[in-house]
Amino acid sequence: MTECTSLQFVSPFAFEAMQKVDVVRLASLSDPELRLLLPCLVRMALCAPADQSQSWAQDKKLILRLLSGVEAVNSIVALLSVDFHALEQDASKEQQLRHKLGGGGGESILVSQLQHGLTLEFEHSDSPRRLRLVLSELLAIMNKVSESNGEFFLKSSELFESPVYLEEAADVLCILQAELPSLLPIVDVAEALLHVRNGAWFLCLLVANVPDSFNEVCRGLIKNGERQDEESHGGRRRTDALRFLCRMNPSQALKVRGMVVEECHLPGLGVALTLDHTKNEGGEDGVSDLVCFVSGLLLGTNAKVRTWFGTFIRNGQQRKRENSSSVLWQMRRQLLLELMGILPTVRSTRIVEEADVEMEPNVSVYSGLKEEHVVKASALLRLYCALMGIAGLKPTEEEAEQLLQLMTSRPPATPAGVRFVSLSFCMLLAFSTLVSTPEQEQLMVVWLSWMIKEEAYFESTSGVSASFGEMLLLVAMYFHSTQLSAIIDLVCSTLGMKIVIKPSSLSRMKTIFTQEIFTEQVVTAHAVRVPVTSNLSANITGFLPIHCIYQLLRSRSFTKHKVSIKDWIYRQLCETSTPLHPQLLPLIDVYINSILTPASKSNPEATNQPVTEQEILNVFQGVIGGDSARLSQRFSITARLLVLYYVLSYEEALLANTKSLAAMQRKPKSYSSSLMDQIPIKFLIRQAQGLQQELGGLHSALLRLLATNYPHLCIVDDWICEEEITGTDALLRRMLLTNNAKNHSPKQLQEAFSAVPVSHTQVMQILEHLTLLSASELIPYAEVLTSNMNQLLNSGVPRRILQTVNKLWMVLNTVMPRRLWVMTVNALQPSIKFVRQQKYSQNDLMIDPLIVLRCDQRVHRCPPLMDITLHMLNGYLLASKAYLSAHLKETAEQERASQNNMIGLIGQMDAPEVTREELKNALLAAQDSAAVQILLEICLPTKEERAKHVNPDSLVRNVQSVITTSTPNKDMEEGEDNLLCNLREVQCLICCLLHQMYIADPNIAKLVHFQGYPCELLPLTVAGIPSMHICLDFIPELIAQPELEKQIFAIQLLSHLCIQYALPKSLSVARLAVNVMGTLLTVLTQAKRYVFFMPTLPSLVSFCRAFPPLYEDIMSLLIQVGQVCASDVATQTRDIDPIITRLQQINEKPNGWSGLCKDQSYKNGSRDTGSMDPDVQLCHCIESTIIEIINMSVSGI
């Protein structure tokens, strides 16, 4: 708005005085300044005030005194004397008329019969008519604005253009808006004034006379403004008007700028206000408001704001009118001036040629960047990166020259200086077009060489671990491996913004790096000399030596140039702390790959060296045991877990790469089993469990390796037990911990065990105190506890001592399972006089897990110790599977290669592999089934127990009698005694383990039942093992076996299963069994018939009890069997005829024979036992079976 430049605006001083109604300040204003504020002052003097205080009365007198000497006051008083109510009614009628006529010009109700122009009419009119003239003109403009649909127009109006009557017109405008606020909303009036000449001047006067409307007017103008104000004439006029308003009230300029960003309108206004504020603040050393504002727009999180401002930059560059009046040009000029203001010296790029080559770098013509300017320089670099990368700014030659000068300057060795160098380096990579001439390229090379030389000094002086030296190495490695996308990601993450970088733009930088500055051999040799990062953790951000080593390992540079990196990696793993740095696990993985996989097939020996066993043992020394506490503090828990992860991952990778290693005839050394036995794996895993948040993915990775290679350390029962030990109960026990519990030494515990034959009190007291200790505190007592277990097998040891030992053993099992198992197995060996006990090792027990069951026979009737034995057996069975699988993988390829060399036939290569796998599976199946058979044998009562009438069948029957019998009797008491015996408890423990084994592998259940076991155990196994129902799947196959013993066992098993699981599937299998029995009746000889039917006929009673629909078929079968037997003996004796007659009568009239159930001779089949003929005995058995079935059916009804 160049037409307003000659007019006098309201000064900030006068506006502030009006805002605060500071009469003293108003009195100090000059007459021209006071003249602009007369409408408001006259209204304040004439209108009745709401403030009736004495102070306002005095201020009002001063205002009247001020106005008394001003001639223009009279005209304003005359304006206030008009009837505004009538004026408002006429204005409303005129608006209605205009609306009906479609907004066109016509007769006006406010102003009629204009004989001259508006200016002359205004001059000759009195106050009421002047009000009507201005109101009519203003309403016409407002109507046109509302109908323009956002299209800007400039209305020519004599009233608002004549310089003679501007002040009088402004007075009328202010009075109209103040007296008719509903008709003339101030925001609409402000919008209309933008469409007339001198509109900004009128707008400032209007707002100055209503100062509390400043924010409302500004927000309205911004909301109605264009998204890109520099694109249109109307946008520029709106921006100029708002700038005049903010100059009048500079304290609200930043708030108006905030409205601009909030609405995403008028970006030029936001920049212009910032430029005005930057000039006013006058600060040079700190980061300017312009840099902060533009950086915030482009680097903030609001994508809408970023796109809006980026469009402003792009559109501004496309316009040819790029002169000093453009806000974008002014912004770029101001930024360039700020950049030049912090440059050390204004240098020419030709200075490189003029400088003496032999001159020392520290005394060269390159002066350093001042320390107070470093932060501002970094902010400017990021801003220019955002402008060029996000907003698409194309720098001029002058801007590019000065930017290069700033980027290649040398800051002091401070953390801010390290940050500045990193930003400069990344900016050179991102915008290589800034280097366009050979002189500039040479300047960049010299600066990069300076970076390499000064990197160590910067890191030591600034105290920053992540220096720019690591970034240089990393970029050099990426260039050597042509990973340009990784360089782009590195640049974007360092700059903190996502910008588009074309890989082709990095070609020249790649040449400079790989051929002039960093050859691959230089990179490798330099990287291994870089010191490790002390206490490396995720809290240390930036680019570290570990990033460089990782990248060099991936590109196989160390093996290619025969540089040993093992010691550096080992030192870095030992120098770690929580929270875990995310690059450590990938580093270990790629290091292991470089050990096992050669860099090229032509050179199979080009591999890195693994960490030695002694170095690994040094890390774990003192982890378990109280005498090496000082050594254990040397390494952090993070270092131990990382080394454990390395060892486990190395062993897994070695097995996985067996095939490829054998093809290359390489056999890397595997870590010995003795080393693995000395690593407290479970103890470390338990510690890692409490640090999952700080260890990132390390805990889950260790669990995966454990589940694959050490399944015996991942038993579900152990995890459940561990949860109980580490829960709230443990906290309560710790609260009960006394000094006595802490003072008991392992030696005292040994002395107490020695006194067990005499007194149990002392050992019981010590054991109870030990239960209050944590698992790690119990470790010193483990050897004493296990070595004395054999003494606990003697008679007279209280059950409480045994249970407490079991409890302590389970706690120790959570931290040192493998070592504890070996000690326990050796301690529980049977003591034989004059025979030296063999000491088994961990390897022995994994090869033959059944050693666990070769313990003292007294363990089989000691439930607390039997529980421990079964726990170890389950663990070693799992360990044996993993051991054999690993052994198979280790030796398979060598075996296959040797056989291939001998045979020389490629087609036969797979045959040995299949055979070895089958042999392994057969061995594991035999091992598991042998364990199950031994455990089932343990469930059988001994001779002494049989003498006391204890057997598995009676135990099950006693359980049922205790449950079903309501009145106490002698049998019930005897049943309770049997249920409380040690045998019963051991049977329950064994059944629980067998249930787990059957669920884990149903083939074990099938194999065991095909092998068979004593039928007296069937009631126990069916009732005690919940997973026995799976036997229903293979019983038809078992019945179909040719061996008579297996068929008998299958029918007996099925009879118990039908009672336990009366399912439709059981019914179909039972019907099949009855049919098979009928078929066998026709094919078996007399001797085999007796052998088969005598044990299987009682099973038919169970079939009928479970499934009454089988009654007819079973009765028919029994009659057929009886008839066959009778026919065989008919020629020898006639004694069988009465039996056949009774069987027929029983079949025809079963109710008449129901009372025979009370006769024990029928149940036991003991009648006519004088005859030793098998058929006669079988007939008696049939008779007893039928009577029992009939009685069962009648009693059931």
C-alpha cells in the first residue's frame, strides 16, 4: 500500500496510551498524533462512564482540558448529537432494498438527490448528512465484498481518497462503528477497508480508537485471507494492512504470527512480522528469531504447516518479480547477512592455491569459528538444509559460496563443535551441488583431511563419545560397499529431517572418499585402532565406533585385509552397561558369521578368530560363589549376557552351517562341554528376566537359543516354580529373615547332618532358616545339601526334613540346575560295600539319562526325594534329545563326505543320512520307553508291601470306596491307611510325569502299551494318568496284533478305559473288541482258548457297566463260549450239562438269578474247582461273569 506512505499513522506509544487509558501519556502527544485519536477521546469525555471512581473523574478532567484547545472536537461533538436509532433504521431499510434489487445501484434511502460528487457533498453537508454519506458508501462496499466470492477488487471512492477530507471521513467512520456496532461489525468494516485506497490508514485509525478490538480484527483478516498472500494483489494488500497494525502494536506481533501459522494463511505476513521483530530485537550472538521461526515451520511435526510454507518458498522462486519488495527476497537476504556475520573471515576459494603447502595446519590461513557462534552456525546449516531439501529452495551463487565457506570452517573442540562438523559433513553429502568448481572441491578435500587428523583431539577434548570420526569411517565403508541408501539414511538421521537425495548425486563424493581420502585398507587399519566406547549403552546416541566395526564386518574388510578384530569386539562387549545399545546384537551376529563363513570361496581360511575359552571364562568367573565377589564386579551383567548370547549363537550357527563347512573342508572349533558346564546359564537368564525393559530384545533372543539348544533348562514346571519363588511370598520371607539365618555356614549345616542319627532338631532348625534365603544366597549350601541326601533315606528321618530339603533343592534348581543335577545323581547312588561309587559327569548323564533311575532303592519309597529324581529324569531325557540331535548334525556331513569318497556314487549320498536319523529316533524311543517301564515297575508293590496286602488295584478300589461309602467301616479305614502310604504318593508323582511325557509325545504311550506291562497296573495308570484316553486311538491296532498276550492286554486296557471314559469312541472300540473275541472263539485251539478267555471274560462286565447297549452281544458271546467249551468236554464227562442248562435258563430269565450275586462262589468262580479241566474252569468263569452282569444290571435299575 504505497498510497499510505505519506500519511501519519498512530504511533506505538499513542496506541499503548489508548490501550491503558494513560492520560499522562496522552497529554504528551503532539497535536497531529492527538488528532488521530479524537473520536475515542471525545466519546470518553461526553458519554456517561461506568467507572465512578475519583481517579477517573480526575482523568476525565484532564481529557476535557486536552480537548478544549482542539478545533476539530466541535465537529465530532456534532456527529455524536445525531439520532443514531433513526440512522440505523434507514440503513437497515437500504440494505433490504439492495438485497431485493440484487445489490445493484439505485435509489438510496440514506442519501438521495446527490447533485455533486461525494467529495463536494461531504464538504457542503452537515453532520447528519456526512454520517449518511459515509455509511451509504461503506455499506455499498461491504455488500460488494460479501458478493465477490473471495475475488479481490479495488473500489474507487472519492470519500476515502481525497487527502483533504481523510481525517473528517475517519472521524465519521469511527463514530459510526462505535455507535452502530451491530450494523457495522468491526471485522466486516476492516475487511471492506482493504478494498479502498488508504484502507490500511483508515483501518489503523479505526482500531486505535477501539484498541480492545485489535486481536479480533487481526484474526478475522487472517482467517479470511489467502493461503498464499504473495500470489495476488489482494493478499499483498492484506499483508501490508496487518503489518501496519502490528507496527502500531508491536507487542502483539508474535501473537498475530501465531494466528498465521494456526490458520495456515498469509505465509508472507508471518515472515514479514518475523523480519520486523528480528530488526527490532538487535541480538547478534544468539540464534535469531527468523532462524527459529522458519526452522520450526519446516522441521516441526505438523505436516500441514510444512507443506503450506514449502509451497510459499516454491511459488516465490517461480515468480520473475524477485526484487526487494518480495518478502521471500527479504528473508533470504536477512539469512545471508546473518550467515556472513558469523563467518571467521571472508575467504576466497582461491586461497587454497595461494597457501603454502608446507605450512602447518594450525597456522594456516583457515581461522576458526568463534565458540559463541557455533550453535548459531549449526542452526543456520539445518535451516538451509530444510529450505533446500524440504521447501525446494535453489541457492544463488552468493548463497552457495557463503554456505560452503561456513561448512568448511573449523570450530573449537566442544560438543557443539562436534555437532557442527557432523552437520556440515552431512550437508556436503546431501547437497553436493554446492561444490561446483575445482577450487571448491579442493577446499572440501582439505577440510575432510583436517577432520580425519583432528578427530581424536576433538573426542578427547570435547568429552563426547560419539564423534564425527566414526561418521567419516562409516560413510567411507558405505561408499566402499556401494550402500548409497545407507548413506542417505545416515545423512537424514543426522540432520534430523527426511529429504530426497538422489544416489547419482553422490558419485563424485564416492570417488573422493574411496580413492583420495579413505581407501579400504586405510579404513580397516584405522577402525581397529579406534578405542572402544566405555560403558556403551543406549543412552549414548550418535555414530560410534561400533557402527563402523559392524559395517566393516558386514563387508568382510577385516578378513580381506587380514586384520584381527576379535580383541576389539571382546573389549567392547566387556565395556557395556544397561540400557542395551541396539547395535550390539547385530554386531555379534555378523561377527559369528565372519568366523564361520569365509569372505570368498577361493580363500576359505579368510575368517576371523573366535573368542577363546579362557576369555569367556574370565567374564563368568565369580558369578556363582561368594569368594569371588570382587572379580564378579569387574564385568557388568550386560557383558555376561552378551558373551552368553555369543557362545550360544556361535554353537547354533556352527550346527546350522555344518553342511557348507564340510563342503569347504573346514571344521571351526566348537566350545568344549566343560566350558558350557561352567557357565551359569540359568542364573544369568533369571537375572535378565528382571531387566527385560533395559535389555531390549536380548532376553527373548536368549530364551529362543535356550529352547532350541537347552530344552532341559526351559521346563515349564521350573518357570512356574520360579514365579512362586520370586513373587510376593518371597518378599514376605525376606521380611522374616533373621540374623541367625544369615550366620549359618555350610560347615554348620554339614555338622548338623552328621548328627542326624542322634538328633534331628539342629538340622531342622538350620534348614528352616535357609528357606528364608534367596536362590543366589543358597548356592554355597548346594554341595552340602546334596552330598547328605543319602543319609535322609535311613528310617526315622522326619518327613518335615525331607520336605524342606525338597523345597531348598527346587529353589536351587532355578539358578544352577545342571550342576545341581550332577551332584544329586552322584549323591543318591546305591552304597555298596567294597565297591567304589562312580562319579558321573554332565556328559555321561546326557548320553544315558537312565543313570538317574539307578539310584538307591530306598529313593523309590521316599516321595520328596523321588520328586527330585523324576524332575532330573525329565530334564535329562530332554537334554539327551538335544545332545543327540546336535551330535547328528556335527558328524553327519563328515560321515557323508567320507562315505561319498569311498563309494564315489552321488546317488547314494542320502542313504546314510536317513539311516542315522532313524537310528537316532529309535534310540530316543527306546530310551523313553525304558524310562517309562522302569517307572511303572517302581509303582508295583514290593514283597514286603504285598505281605501287607498293598497292591495298585486295591489302592484304586479303596479310593472309590472312600468316595462312595457314606458309613464308616473296617474296609474304609483300611483304604485310608493305604492311601496315606509312601507307595501311593510315589505312584501319583510317577503318573504326573508319565502324563507329561504322553502329552509331549503320544508315540511314547503307543510304544509302551505295545510293549505291555503288568495288568495289575492298569487300574492305576488309567485312573492316574489323564492322557490315557489317547490309547483309544491305537487299541484297534493293538487288538489286531498276532500275539495273544497283546490282544489280552488290549482288551483289559480297554475295559478300564471304558469305565473311565464312557465316550462314543469307547463304545465303538468296545463293540470291535467283542466282535474280535467272537472271531477268536472260532479259530483258537482248546489251550489257547483257555489262555485267552480266562483273563478277558471279566472285562466284559466293565463293557456292560459302561455301555448297556452291548448287553445282548456280550450275553450271546458268553453263551457261544460256553457251548464251545461244553462240546469239547461232552465226550469225556456229563458234568457239564447242568452248567449249560443253567446258562440257558439265566439267558432266558435273568431276573430269577439276580440273587446269586450275593454268593461269593459265583463271583470268584470257585465252584466245582475240583475239576482241573480247562474247559470246565472256563465254563465256571462264564457262569460267574454272566451272573455278575445280570446282578449289575438289576442293581443298576
